[in-house]
Amino acid sequence: MQFGYTILYVSDVAASLAFFENAFGLKRRFLHESGDYGELDTGATALAFAAHPLGRMNLPEGYVAADASPLPLGMEIALVTDDVAHAHAQALRHGGVELQAPSLKPWGQTVSHLRCPDGLLLELCSPISA
């Protein structure tokens, strides 16, 4: 078994893809012609977005939509970069909302947190040194 992809339910799949493309230079793998599903190429594991109607179809009992929650969900997407401050600034320029400015953690990693325009919690972090 292997980890295939993460799917995040959002209001506007194209806008979510565009945020990650514009803020971080990630490449779009594809966007379905319906606009309801799209993926970014992030390496071995794809980051995917699906529209809320698909989420409601898959989870008819409901779920917490990140963009409807006043607090971030208890899960995050983490992107690793050598320049957290620059990536953080780019995210803010493209509509991200700062939750925690870049800071050095006791274990030597620089980390920041923000909410994406679609409400998702995003961590930007430097690689962890072994």
C-alpha cells in the first residue's frame, strides 16, 4: 500500500489550484472539465481539491467545511521550503491569512501557519535536520 493523494473539499477548485500555483509555483496536474476536481503535482503524492457537492455526495452525513469554520480544522497541509519567510510572504500576497509568522522552533526548524483563501490550514516549514 502507498499514500496516493490528499483530497480537500473546497468551494472553488480552480481558485484553490490557482492559489497554490501563484503563491508557491506548484504545477497543475489537471482540472476536470466540470471544475469539480483538480490536482497539483507535488511529487510522489498529489494534492487534490474537490468541490463541496462532491464532498456531500461522498459524505452524506456531512463534514466541516474549512471555509465555513471560524477556526482552522484540526489538520494541516505542510509544504517544505528552504525559505519559509519568502513563501509565507507570497502566500499572504495571494490571499492567505497569517496565523503564525515564521518562527524558529526549539528543534531548529522554521515554521509558519496561515489559512488559505479556501479556509484550509497550511504550514510552511524548513526541512528537518537529522
